[in-house]
Amino acid sequence: MFVTEWNSSALVKAATRTGKKKNALTPMTFSLLHATDFADRLMYSIIPPLKAGMIVLADRYAYTAFARDAARGVDRQWVRDLYSFAVKPDLAVYFRVTIDVSLDRLLARRVKLKFYEAGMDMGWSNNPVESFRIFQSKVLDEYDKIVPEHDLRVVDASGSITEQQRIFRRLVSEYLEAQS
Amino acid sequence: MSDTRPLDPGAHGGVTPGHYYGHGLPYLNIDQYPGKIIAIEGTDGVGRSTQIRLLREWLEVQGYGVVETGWTRSPLMQPTIELAKSSNTLNKLTFVLLYACDFADRLEKEVIPALKAGFIVLADRYIYTAIARAGVRGIDSQWIRRLYGFAIAPHLVFYLKLDVDALARRVLETGGMSYWESGMDLKAGDDIYDMFRTYQRQLLKEYNAMADEFGFRVLEGRRSINALQEELRRQIGEFLEASDSPKMLGPGL
């Protein structure tokens, strides 16, 4: 088994950091930088374990980009075309929460929301929490389009971790059993 | 008055100059921007930067505002591209995407504001260099064209064409053949001279294949600097005269 996380390739970290620090990223360069990061991880971290017959657990996948980039105003079809080099996951699970729940959880963990996470780059609001609400509601709308389009399995993530894990394990075992 | 009349109907990838090639930037409407993009394409060593410097002087003397933009020159991406090139971690896909990110950064921060302000943008290489390099590396040609759908079709594209023999001599006279200019990343061999010729020949094939598709004005790169400059000025002068938009005021005029 192999775990890969969004936005973690060494190659792209430098540029992302520069861009994020200076708040210099436009929706388009934000999108392309993350696609570059994804391509880097796909080639080095995802495809080799797949070839070795391993299970790759991906913490976020191209769908995150579909939702986030479109919420920032990048053309939906363009983003989908961009990621056509990605391997289609055998199973994609979307953990859905309301904005209130996700805000509570984020704020419970740390002092303040990150600039891009809250969509502050879009200039919708100077208040991070308010900006997050506006941005995240657009992101959730995008996911509602993506779920049927890409056949994502939805898990209600407002419940306890134990409950979510139970459902998640069931989805994964059902899939693996169906394969064998 | 329309500033988008195509000079060569059907050329420019079928797109009116000054508009996005494909799925553009929905959050930036550029339709009525008065500026112009003039792109100079051609392989390494063909003399693009010299020609651009001379064009800039000539245009500025006539009162045009001029902005230059050049490949991998974006402040955001330049350090990363340099790092990637020197550390051998680049695969063909990340190579293509880093270039696209550099282009997007310059497009939004330099080119579009200049177009809005009525400037002439002189582009030292444009998306065609990226498409040619990707083509040689086996990237899907439709995918790369859709990727650059956010690029704006230039008003004029000049392609300075130079055959491999002349090109090899020029590059050797001015600093020698580099790893990247020789396509050594393709790992097709060890002899840099042979690799340079093979790689550049493949690039030329890609550029030639794009000439009709994107409406290149092809100029013979073996001609002298002065002769080439004269030809560029003649064609650009005609274009600017024929353009219906009023003559632009440069900054400070």
C-alpha cells in the first residue's frame, strides 16, 4: 500500500511557496502549479506502485482541482481536459460535509484559515471566515456536479470518525471483493 | 471600430487575433482590448532577441508603447524551472506544465494588462515553442493545444526559419550547444553534436507543421540581420497602418 498527498512534490513546492507567500497566484497559475505537482507525483509515486500491483491511497485527487479551480472561475472543461493524463481511480470516495461543519473543524484545529484555503485571493471578502463560506459554497456546488459525472461514492462526513471509517471500509471491501 | 480583423482569414488556428484560442480565462474578458501581440518564433540561435530589440526601438520612435515578454521569464516560475532543469527531476509532462504555468503567469501579469492599455506586445517565442518541444517529446498534440486554449491568438506571428546546418554553426559560434538545446533529456545518445542536429531537425518539423495551422509568416533566417529587420518592419508597418484602431499613445506622450 502507498499513500500520496495533494500538493507534496518537491519540484513544485518552491514555486507554490513563493506564489502563496506573495499572494501572487492567479486562478490559472494556481491551477497549473497544482497540475504540475500532480503530474510529478503521478509519474514518481502513483504509477510505479500501481505497476507493482499495490493499492494507492490518494488523499485528494484530480477532483479537488476540478472543484477548486472551477470555483475560482477557471473553465470547467479546460480543467477536465488538462487532467486527462491522470489515471482514473478504481474507487473514488467523496466525504461530504456542510460549510458549518468544515469551518468548525478547521477552526478547532488552528488559529486562522490559510489565505488560499479561504479563497482570499478572490477578493470576495476581507473576513477570512466569510470568504471561506463564499468560496466553499462554490466548491461544494462544483462537487455536486462532479459526483454524478465521475461516479464518486459519497460518504456523509458529518458523523463520527468511527462511523465514517465503518462506511469507508465497507465501500473498499465491497470493491475489492468484486474484483477477486 | 474593429481591431480584430484577421489578416489571413482562416489562419491563426481559425481564431480571430486578440481572442483566446480555446477555453480561455472566463474571468478575464479581453474582447475589446486595443493592444496587439506580435510574436517572433524560431529555434535557438536564429536571432530573435536582436530582431526584437531593433523592432522595439523602431516602434517606440513612432510613439507606440511596447512591452516585451519572453519564454521562462516569469518571476513566479523562473527559479523553479531553473531548479528543475538542473536537478534532473523533470519528466516530459512536468516540463510541459511548468512552461504552461510560466506562460500563464506572464499572460495575466504582463500581456493582458499591456493589451488593455493599448500597447504592442513583442513576444520572444510564444506557445508554438511549447507545442514544438512537447511534440518532439511525444505529448499528445490535441492535449497540448487544448492546454494552451487560454492563450491569446497573436495579431502577427513571424517564424524565423533556419536550416540545421546554419543553425549548428551559429550556435557553436555563440557559446556552444547546451544540454537542453540538444534534447539530451530524450536520452537518445551521448554525442551532443549529433543529438543537437537530430533534436533541432525534429523541432523544425514541428514548427513547419504549425505554419499553416497558426498562420505563421515565414522569413528566411539566413538573411542578414538588417535585411530581416527591414522585412519585419515592412510587414508590421503595413499591419499597423491597416489596423482600424487609432494610433496608440505610449506612456508619457
